[in-house]
Amino acid sequence: MDASGGGTTRRGAVLALAATVLGYMLIVAGIGALLRVLAADRSTADPRSVVVLKITASAIGQFLGLLFLGVVLRQRGLTFHDLGLGRSARPWSWVAAGILTALFVFVLAQGPLKARIAWSDASLFRVYTAVLAGVAAGLGEEILFRGYVMTELARGGVGIAGQLVGSAVLFGLAHVGWSTIGQAGGAALAPIINTAVAGFLYGVVYLLAGRSLLPVVAAHALTDMLIEPWLLLAMVSR
């Protein structure tokens, strides 16, 4: 294949990838908007009720997004296994995933969530939001941004560096709706940048695992189980 043909193939792969990611994120955003409309009469509810609504909407959107992605893959003769779901991982990639999880939890717990996390809370709110946030985001976001995005970029001839950066940038942009906690002005970009860095590191673990999604799904899920309910609670309580 000549250079022109290779460029055309790469552009086509990137455009198809962008359309699929956009479709997935529109599903997630649409479900969130729909539930906010349906629960409009609860706009003055206590912060924990707001967090439950946000996490429930996000989880429903993630699972519907996965159904959409599954249809896209099936049309191309692929499955989630081709993206690395269920593929065995190299043992030391689990160590890397564990270190990454500990790092993320430590940074958040000692930074924006300092003194905000009730570690001993075993309430229904904590259990429900933690499990739902962890399972939905761990599966949905890692299958999409690591499995699908990096696999499609690789199939389109994009190198490892491009795969990592592309996955990280899209992951950061997908979290543009997050508000900062106790910051203002230029710091409004902090959630996007921080999430993009996290996405880059998750991408590294994905590659270290031999493109198995298992370690990054587990790491992402555990991080969100420990952190996300309190992060959202801090955000809506400002």
C-alpha cells in the first residue's frame, strides 16, 4: 500500500472511531439529561439523593453505551474479547494496576477529598453508589477508551504513542462536565488534564497486560468504588 492509501485508511479508521465514541458518549449524556428531567421535582433534594441520581443515570448510560458498542463491533465481525475483555493478563501488569490504584486513591484522598471521605461508612448510600459507579465506569470506560479506542487506532496503523495519547485525550474530554472542588479560574481545566493523565497511565497498564482489559477494569472499578461517591458528593455540596 502506498503512502496515500495508508493515509486514507488511517483517516477512515480515526473518523469511524470518533463517530463511535461520540455516539457512546451521547447515549450516556442523553440518559443523564432524561433522568434529570424526570426528577426535576427533586432538584432541591439533599446532596446524597442528587449523587444517587447522577450515578444511576451514568450507569444506565454506560450499559446502554456498551450495547451500542457491541452492535458496532458485531457489524464488523468482532467481539469484546477482541478488545481484551476476558483475555488473560501478564502477572506483573496486576502489580502495576495495584500501584496505580493506590496512587490515585492516595492523591485524591490527600488532595481535593481530604477529610471528606467517610471510610467507615457502610450505609446503603455508600454501598449502592460505590458498587454501581465502580462496575459501570470500570467496564464501560475501559472497554471504550482502552479496549476500543486503542485497538481501532492500532488497526488503523497508529503507533503505540499515538494510541496512548489518543485514548488519554478522549478520556479527558469525556469528563469535561466535572467541576473542580475548591478551585476556580484556569483550574477549571484541571479535571480534564488530570483525567487525561489517568487515561494515559491506564493505557500503559493495558499495554503491559498484553492488551488484556482485566487489570485496568479492576483498577478503575476499585478506584471509583472508593472515591467517586465522595467526589460527587463534594461537587454537589459546594
